[in-house]
Amino acid sequence: MLIIEENEAATDRRYLAGRQSTLVSIAVNVVLTMLQIVTGIFAGSQALVADGVHSLSDLVADFVVLFAARQSRNPADADHQYGHQRFETAASLALGGALLAVGIGMLVSAFYKLQSLNVQAVHLSALWVALATLASKEILFRYMLRIAERVRSSMLVANAWHARSDAVSSLVVALGIAGNLLGVPLLDPIAALIVGLMIVRTGWLFSWRALNDLMDKAVSEEESLAIRRTLLETPGVFGVHDLRTRKMGDLTIVDVHLELDGNQTVTQGHAIATSARRRVMEQHHVLDVMTHVDPAEQGLPEAQP
């Protein structure tokens, strides 16, 4: 019961931290979206408008994160007996899909612009807005990543790296605008094209990782070995086999066979299995551990003459 309460407390901490960082991100993206799109239109910069649309997609993503973080807090029920932690994974998949759609749209727009060869010189104000966006996005990324790593939320980490991709795209936009101002007009739509490619790549990575988690992807080999080591260090456990793991949001579900002394009572074996389960849940980011007990040959006493 204590472990369950600790897991619930950790979930609450993740939700509150995620809500705080996401609200900050929403405020920043509202300002940047309006500034980039309006300035981009009047300054004649397609790259800045594209970056503004990217910021708009961030704004939509932030609302998705808020909704998913709230839903994932819901306790287990009759229809979702392992809880709702995978709601965060589904949200990460949605974020990836949104980025893919935005990136592809940018690629199409930039491609047609390059084909037309009708590129005008941009106003200096576009460069200043691009530089201000770059600084804002990089600061936002560092702030969000620090919170995400503290509460160990993959969805918040994904959203933080989304902000970093924005910072990199803003750098590309600033370089493209600078090149346009220096007398190479095509650099502005080329920058928009590069931004589109970066967004497509980021969206694909997020979608693929989330899809793997939804297909019960196991934890890393390093984490699996650490869980095995914790089980083997439990007094009364002689061996471990058939250890399997699967992701459940930011937590892990573990299934394992424990080798115990076959001559002890059921009550004794149950106590050892319970101890092993508790140790794993205390030392690792685990939602639950399902144990099966097998007799171990090395646990049997030698026959008396």
C-alpha cells in the first residue's frame, strides 16, 4: 500500500511540474507565434512565417500535453486495470504526427516558392525577430528539459526537445534571412525548406518511439540487468529467469520467475516474493512486478544418510 501511495505521489509531482512548464511554454509560444507570423508577412520572409507556423504547432502541442498529463493521473478502473499511464505515450505519438504534418506542409510551400524564383528581399525587422525567437526557444528548452528530467517524464522530455528543434530551426531561419539581406534572396526559402526537413525528422522520431512503447517495448538492457540484480540480491532468491519488461507510460511492468527453496512453506515463499517485488518497486521506476515462484535445486538441503 505504501509503494502504491508513493507511485501516486510521484504521478502528482509529474503532473504539477508538467503543468507548470507547459503553461510557461504556452505563454512564450503565444507571443512568438503572433510576432513571427505578423512580422514575417510584412517583412516578406517566408522562412519567418514558416517558423511562426512551427510555433503555432508548438502551441497546439502544449495543449495536447496538458490534456494528456491530466488524463494519465486517473487511477486504474474496470476498463484500464493498469492505470492510464499510456495516455502520455499516445500524446507523444500525436505530437509526432502533428510535427510530421507541419513539416510536410512547410516543405511543399518552400518547394513551390523555390520553383517560382520570385523571391523578394526581406526587411531587417525579420532578422531581429528571428534572433529573439532563437534566444527564447533555447531558454525555454533548457527550462523544460530540467523539469522533465527531474520528474522523469518522457512526454515532457519530448516536448522539451520539441522546443530545442524550434531553437535550431530559428537559427536556420536567422541565417537564411541574413543571407537574403546580404544579397542572396533564395536563402530565405531555402531556410524554410531546411526547417521543414528538421521538423519532419523530429516528428518521425517522436512517432516511432511512441509507437514502440505502445507495442510493449522492453526497457534498455542496462535497466533490465539492474532489475535482475536487485531481485538476486533479495535474501532467499537463488535465481531469476524469464524476466520480461514492458513500458507503461513512464513506468515499467515487470514479469519474472523467482527460484526459491522448494522445501519451504508457501507462506515463506510468498514472503520472499513480496520482498523481491517491494525492493524492485522501491529502487526502480516500476509500476508493478508480477512474480512466479519455481523451486531451485540449489536451495534443497542435502539428503541425510
